Amino acid sequence: MIDESRRLVVFTGAGISTESGIPDFRSKGGIWTQYKPIDFRDFMADEEQRRASWRMKFATERLIADASPNAGHLAIAQLYRSGKLTGVITQNIDGLHQASGIPDEAVIELHGNSTYAVCLDCGKRYELDHIRSIFLPDETLPHCDACGGIIKTATISFGQSMPVREMKLAEEHALACDLFIAVGSSLVVYPAAGFPLLAKRNGARLVIINRDPTELDRYADLVIHAEIGETFKAVLGVDEG
């Protein structure tokens, strides 16, 4: 299917990043079993909730900061370099696709990115080292030095609207592709999980690679229940360079 494809899209979920040592959010032992997720409306309304959010961020940041792209990420980057892959749609917030060599403009982050922060009013970007230096000594909340707005990690929280630009781009990619490969996603979180079916109903072949069955398996042209890195290495090999 990859050989025959001209416009390939890959959709990734937490399963690809667990192979890099990043625990997922929902499973037993995941981040949300240790820290309660904070609703966006509570974050905006309550300074103590904002402090709790930054505490959680800095307590867990090494889980992502110490991770490296694995064979699955590297294989997807290899597909991008081949010219077949038009883009990656991801539910992940770890930046590992970019670290594998795929440029920012080819990675559509539906749930944002946890490796930096932004002002929610003017959009100015802040690196985490800067926020850490403000918050950690005495839990002073960071505020934008350009407009005074609230600063938050560049992720999409519960209760926060999905990013309009990224959702539109993901839809365009899903409708334009001839092969859609869903990788490491349980395909239960909507609206993101709707993109595989959108591609399938528009004529694309659908492949699902996931350790466990998903509700969309019955619609797929091919389902592989196996580890992601091993599967891609068997299909493509991985160019470590």
C-alpha cells in the first residue's frame, strides 16, 4: 500500500510515544492516575489552579524532556523524506516527530505541544526555562511581558476549544490522501478520531497499527496488532542516519 501511495498521511496517538518511554495519560500508571487534569475554565478562573497546573508540568516534564524518537518516529520521518508523506496528524504533545527530523509545518498538532508555553491573549511564545525561573522559586505565576496576559503550556486542555487552524489542516490532509495510517491511537477521542473515517469515506485506504483493538478496526483495509517500531522496521527498515 505504501509503494502504491502518492499522498500518504500518518495519524499518531500515545502508543507511538510509549515506545520512547513516555507514559500515556489514561492507562493504569498513566499521568492522570497521579495528577488530576485541570479543566481550562478552572485554569483561567483560579490562580491556585494555575499554580497546580505548573506544579504538575514541572513535576512531570522529565518524562518528555528525556525521551528520544524511536524506530516508529524515525520510520515516519523516512517516509517524509521519501516524498510520499504529506503530513503527520498527531494527538501527541511531545514534539518527537519534529525531533525525528520532520519540519514543524508538516506536523499538525491537534492537542498542542507541551515543550513550550504561550500567552493566551497575544500568542507570544515562551520557552520553559524562562517560565521555570519565574515559577519554581516561590510559585510566582508567569504573565506575558508584552500584554500582561496569562501564560499556559501550548497544549489543549479539557474544556479548551480545539485549534481551528490545525483541525482545518487535518481535514484537508485526510480528504486529499490516498492512504491513511493510524498509529498507536485508541481512536476514541473525538473529534480527532474522526479523521481516519473521513479519509476512508473519501476513497483512501485505511491502515490501523495499534497494540490493542480499536472501534474503527472493522473499517480498515489492514489492521496490525503489534508494536509500532517493530512493525515499521519490518516494512521499511529504519534509516538511523
